[in-house]
Amino acid sequence: MPAVSSNHLRFYTRNDMGKIRGSYKEEFPSGSRVKIVNRADLASFFNNWKLHNPLEPWQLDFANQVAEVESVSFYHSGDELYKLKNIPGIWHEENLESCGDLDA
């Protein structure tokens, strides 16, 4: 497991949070259609993420589900935290993939 430096307060798993747009700029705006990553990726995040808002064990059961982003907030380090319509829990950017617009 890679060390988490004091200068970089996140654990690298699948990709860097804020990878596309940077800190404090959501990758998936409200209304976006997203897919929760596969169970193996969720399990890796669950086992390795040691900072804020860890996944709960029951969230692994939502792997591969498609949902609409209800809202996005930011942890003080700029990490994106998502609420999804009809799927409970708080989801990190790394736990989601784009599915295109709901109207498409």
C-alpha cells in the first residue's frame, strides 16, 4: 500500500480525484447520469481509503448501478462527494463513471 504524504491527503486507487476538472470543480454536475464502478473497484476503494467519508460495506451491493447525480459537495481538500437519486450513501468521484446525459 502506497504511503499517504502530508502534502497529498488522498490515497491513489483508480485515478486521482479531480482528475479531469481539478479541485472544487465537479466532474459530474447535478442531473448527470453516472454508473457506479464495478464491485472489484469498490472493494479496492473500501479497503484502501483511510480518510474522510469511507464507503460502508453495504455500498458494495450497488456496483454497476446507473443513477442520476442529485447533488455534489466538496470536502475541505477539494474532493468531490456525490449524492445519487434513489441510491443511498455518499459516493466519491473515484466510485463513479460517466454515462452521458439522462436526456440522451
